[in-house]
Amino acid sequence: MNSKRDFISIDDFSNEEIEVLFVIADKMNLLLHRSHGVLAGHLMGSLFLEPSTRTRLSFEAAMNRLGGRVITMSDAAASSFSKGESLADSVRIVSSYTDILVLRHPHAGAARLAAEYAPVPVINAGDGGHEHPTQTLCDLYALRQTKGKLDGLRVIIYGDLKYGRTTHSLALALARFGTDVLCIAEPGLNLPTYVRNRLTAMEGISEHSLVVADENSVFSGEEREALLYTKNPQGWQLSDNALKLAGIAFDAIYVTRLQRERLAQDDADLGQALPPIDARFLSHGSFQDAVVLHPLPRVDEIDHEIDGDPRSFYFRQAALGVPVRMALISFLLGHEMMRVERAPKRDEREWKKASCANPNCVMTKEGDYLQQKIWKDPQERVHCVFCDEMLD
């Protein structure tokens, strides 16, 4: 029986598995420039149907450092996709050439679909505006490197939270590890409803809608709407749904750019309204010990003047993607073992009452061969298996 493991969502790994994976990554990092050879003879298929620099190259570097080899496809127009070949057929074919697949795709749920048809492990390297779970592993690992732990931290997620897929996976993972998450979004670009539902469905996690303000004009004198996810709201001393930054120490600020390439027609007029992270911003007492993280690329949401600031960790964060992805590939190919509790499987079932209305869901893009599947959250709300959006 095929017992392959895929990594499609951050929910596919338990907290214990993630912690063990980081121990493996520590080992990989120490031996990064030595010849490993542990995956000699193995071949990775790298299918990147959206632009990528860090994710693609770090995966390929990881496989090469492990002694394996890579075949790659990075231009859909030069592939059989341009002839109308389905994603299911493509991954079946590429799987017959390789031992593991890494897929980046513009449609939400594409990696989930690929995992259903590929007999080899599939890794989600970003599916549209949905999730980016391997980036979240890198983000968590960077936090662990700088703060020594994940539980009990206070982290701001800042920027385009609607289309920034890295923020979706990260918010879910941080909440699971007991981190307080303060989401400050560009106006009109807050966390999608399905992410908020998944957060509040976690045991003990509560959502608080509030206004963030401060006396030192870190937000250019404006109050900012925010969402707080925490198990201990009393620890924040909230009053009248307002949060004053004075006296609050944050451990990290996770910044994302405006995802202009994903903006829907209704969002086309939205722009960057949040102030950039610069020296003035970081001079606020709340950020004295806060590391600045960013999945990159940046545009103008982080000022270049702080690149030399010891709190600016985004370039080191990107470099850590190699040992983390080495650990992940090695585990999924069976070279590393974990004797810890696995993440529970989600109860999924076929659904004939309705189809997904999300125009970017792979279910709506791939044609009649797909059967709609659903899962239900603790409130019995019905969600699409592929993109997680709620169904009517």
C-alpha cells in the first residue's frame, strides 16, 4: 500500500512533526556545505507555473545538496498545458519520471488536486492566493532561530493579508503554537473569511476586532483597524476595542507586499496605505526587540535603510529556506523518520449539492473530471476541499 506523505497545507503536519523537522533542519544547516549524498539516485520534479526566485531555487539547491537531481518546468506556455492538458494528467506523467514533485500553480487547490493523482509525494510551493506552507516552515524556523521558541510570542502580520498566501499559512501555524497574532492589514485587504473561520475554530483561540493607535504616530497619526488572535485577551489590556501600543513589546513584525498581480477587479483601486517599515517605525518602543521578517520580494514596504539593522532578518530568513527544505524533502522521501504524533486527517466527503464559486479555485478551472469534495468545520460550515472557501 502506498503510504506516501504530501505537504499541501500547514495542517498536514502536527506541531510535534514541525518541531522534529526543525531538529533535522538544524543538522542540515550545520552540514550545509558538505557533501550529503543521502538522496543520490533520487529525482525531483520542479513544476513552477508562476514566477519564483527564492522558493524554486531553494528547493533545487536543497535537492542538489542532498545528492539528488532536479528536472524542471517553469514555463506553462512551453509545456503541454498550452495544448489543454489537464493538471491531473501532467502530474501523472511527471510522477513517472521522478520521486517527488514540487508544484507552484496559479490556482487555489492545485497542489491538493496534484496530490490526489500523483503516486509520489507532492509539496505545495504556493497555490494561487491560497497557501504557501513551506514558506511558513521557513518563517517559523526563522522565529525559532531568533527567539528560541514559538509559544508565548507576540507577532504582527502586516500588509496585504487577503492575497498574501504566506500570511494565511503563517497565521494558522502561529495560533496553533500559542503565539498571539495581531493582523494589521492594508485597508480592504484583510484575512479571507475562510482563514478567520479556521483560526476561530481552534480550541481556545478568540478573535478580537479592534483599533490600534499610539501616541508616537508610528502609523502616521492614524488609527488602524486590526484583528487579534489570542488565547489570553486579558494579557492585552484591551479597552473599548482599542489597543494602545505603549508598553506592549512585540517579538516580530512579518511584512508582506501588496500583491498587485492578484488583485481582483473590485480591489483594483486599492493601494499601499500602511506606512513602510523604516527607522522611524522601528524607533517605537514596542519594536525594540522585534525582528523584521518578510517572505520577499519586497517593493517599497520595507525601507532599504534598515537592511543593516540587526533586527532585519529577511535575507537570513530566505537563506534558512535551504536547510528547512532539505529536511522536508529528506523526510518525505523516507530518509528521516519521525516517531511523534501525526496531524489528524480531515474528514472529507463528496458533495453534489453545489460547486465552488471561487473563480480561482482549481475545481472551477480544471473541467468535468473533478468531483466536488467538502469538509466541515466545528460549526458545521461546509468548505471546498481544494480552496477552503465556504460553499452555500
